[in-house]
Amino acid sequence: MRFKLKTGRRKTVKLIKKRVNRSFGGDAALFLFLLVVSLFMSLPMIYAIGNAFKPLEEFWVFPPHFIPRRFTSQNFIDLGAMMNTSLVPFSRYIFNSVFVTAVGTAGLVLLSSMCAYPLAKKKFPGQKIIFGTIVTALMFSPAVTAIPNYMVMSFLDWIDTYQALIVPAFGMPIGLYLMKQFMEQMIPDTLLEAADIDGATERYKFFVIIMPMVRPAWLTLIIFAVQALWGIGNNTMIFSEQYKTLPNALSQIVTGGLARAGVGGAVGLLLMIVPVLIFLLTQSNIIETMATSGIKE
């Protein structure tokens, strides 16, 4: 491209356009590669959806059919009939799961954020020791802490209550770790100093300034918490039928034998819907949170 400028004399300015090192063939190959990878990674979900609508006779076909040859809703009809014969109404199991998931998730996000704020933006003795303990706790799976958790709940006399499922969720170390790392990177100290000059209280700074700025982090934490709490099934701390969650009740139905394989497919789809919906609604925040918090896979 050529432009002519008059400033006493005629000058010719040449603008050299940079060429992007990309081609249509390379873009097409990259698109096909990503398409194949995405289809491969979606096979478990496709298989789970297919099992929910697959007739019983197709479960024992080899090689297995990812897509049913004949779709049927009989699995859901059988599931509804079995749930009508349960000791408590089916709505009770749904309420238990929704209540435990909602309260546990809200408590985890709030407490993790409140504890992460002083760890990230305050200076006090033992700060590094506390955070090191949190990082160490990330290495322990729930199976390792099951016995200590039961002993604590038994000491508090919370066995066979909602508290036995909800309160341990408040202490998930992944929540505190994510929020602390995100606050360190995304909340500038100058912003909090300006708020102090304006006379802002700690409560105002936390709820009005910090929490909106770390929205991607607590949305990501919501995904983790919902996946963990919604899937609580055979729990050793719940004995009464009226306190059991939906996965617990559905797992009792699936263990009826091979004749309930179709019902098991319907159960798997029902349990998968809520975590998938939560992920789809908030997935745009996960990449930002992981990049900021330093978690890499």
C-alpha cells in the first residue's frame, strides 16, 4: 500500500503488511484434529445417553452400540415405578440432594473466600505454615479422611443428620487454595489501600470489592462443589431413609441385578444432568481460574 504525504515535498511511505504464517490447509488440518479429539472425548457421554434410551436386549450386544438401534423410554417408566414403591416419597430424595448440594456449596464458597482473603492480602504470624497445611491437605483423598471424619461427626453427635454431609464440605481444601491463589493475582494491593483511605470497612471491601472481582474463581469452585456433593451416595453416616440422597436411593435400585441394566442407564443420565448443566453455564470461567491459580494438568 502506498500513501502520499505533502509536507513541503512529496514523500512516499510504504506500509509493509505482515503476513500471518497460516494457511487454509493448516487451519483445516487443525480443525479436523480438534474435531476428532472432541468426538473421542465425548464418547463416554454419548454412551451414557444411549444407555438411558437403550432397550434391555441391546445391553448385551457385542460390540456395544453407542447409539441404540431402537430408542425407548421404558427405562424411565420402570425407574418411576420402582421409586413409587420406596419407603419415602421420591421427592424426598430429590429434596435431600438439592438441600445438601445447595447449602454445602454456598457454605464452601463463602467460608473459603473469607479465609482466603486474610491469607492473600494480610500479613500475620504463621501465614506460610497455614497455607502449607492447606496444600498438603490437597494430597489426601476422601477415602483417607473417611475414618477421622466419622469420628468427628460421632463426637459431635451428628451421625444420621444433614450436618454430617454438609459441614465436612465446608472444609474442602481445594476451595481455600483456589480462592487464595486467585485473590493474590487479581486483587491489587493499591485498590485495597485506596479503599482504606476512603474509610471502607473490611466487610465492605470483601463483599463489594473483592467478591465481584474473583467471580471466575468462585464460579469454578461451585462446579467442583456441585460435582462432589451431588454425587454423594452410599454414605456411612446416614442410616435413616428420610435423610438419604438421590444417588443413594438410585444405587439401591440399580443393585437389583442384570434385569435392571436399563434402569441403571436411566439413573446414570439423571445423575449426570445437574453437574453437566452447572459446567455448561459456568465453563467460561474455568480456564481463567486455572491459569491464574497455577493449577495445570
